[in-house]
Amino acid sequence: MIKEYKTVLGFGTAEFEEKKSKFIATVKPVCNEDEALEFINGLKSKYWDATHNVYSYYIAGETLVQRFSDDGEPSGTAGMPVLEVIRRRGVQDLAVVVTRYFGGTLLGASGLIRAYSKAAALGIEAAGVIRRKLCTEISVLVEYSLFGKVQNMLISEGYTIKEIIYEQDVEIRLYVPVDGVDECIRKIVEETNDRALIDKGDNVFITLGEDGRLISDGA
């Protein structure tokens, strides 16, 4: 089972002009090939008057699915460069469509590769790159006298704190990568001289920004 991967947060679009040709990149997260094809066909309808609607999608489920189309551009100058950008960014479960309105000036093979690569990169950035990580939710209940010490340790070790609840004692709810749960518990026990109440919860995929900031949690 995949325990961590990168994808995009949501719908994103970006455009630029190269020698009077307009390139529009549109990116969307997808879960399966049917979703990808529906998205691509929708954009082909929206941009029906475009010269080309180049696409690529990369879906890593039980089996890897990766497809691309040059949509009439010279072979190897459009769809494959878009797919290569996806691979270089290390993202999955997304579809990228780059629409081109020809401006009258030929770009040549190298120019097309650069333009489609640039469009794909801008579109992925606009969609927002995130990390999805499989974690175990852990609850740590400590006395106020131990709270600062435990919190500092958790932060310094890079654990993701979900929330802190201040009542008679302090409850820290955090997410720990599934492979590091035992080590985390050991560190908490050591830091508190075994004076913390620790409960393990469910495993969930959490969503993190590229800076490591928690964006959301859920199954």
C-alpha cells in the first residue's frame, strides 16, 4: 500500500503567449481514467475552436495508468513533454490539458517542447502541489507542567499536531506516519517519564502543503 504520494490540491489553470501562440494549461486531480477522460473531453468541447488540445494523465492506483496525446502536433513535441513534467514533479492522480491557439509563427520542435513543458509546469503550480501521507492519529494527555516540554519535542521531531485541547489536563492530538508510531510513543514516554496517557486512533491520509503545513485530514 502506498503510504505517501504527491498530487494536486484542486483545479488550476495558467496561460501564456509564445510568438503569438496562446497556451492554456488546465489541471485537475482525478481518481481514475474515466474521470480523466471526462475532464479532457469537457475541455475539448470548451475549446472546440483551438488548434490543439494536448493532454496527459498519470494515475497510480492498483495499476499505473499513464496516457498522452499530441493532438496533431509533431510526434514527441507535446503530450510526452507534458507527461515528463508530471514525472519530474513526482505528482500522480491528475490530468493536464494544454490548449494551443496557433498565432501564425512556427515554433519548431524544440520550441514546442519548451512551450508545452512550461505550460504544464505553470498549470501544476496553479493547481497547488500537495503531499498525502498515511498517518495514525495519536492522543497524548499530559499535565500542564509537562505540556511545554512535550510540545517542543513533538515540533522538533517534525510531527504534525492536529489540535491542542486545554481542560483539566492538556490533550495533544497529532498525526504520526504509520511506520513511526512505536518510535513516537517511545519518545513521549521517555520525555514524560511515563506520565502521559497515550491512545492510538485510526489511520488516515492527511494532506500537507509543500511546506509541511497541515491542510486537511480524512480517509
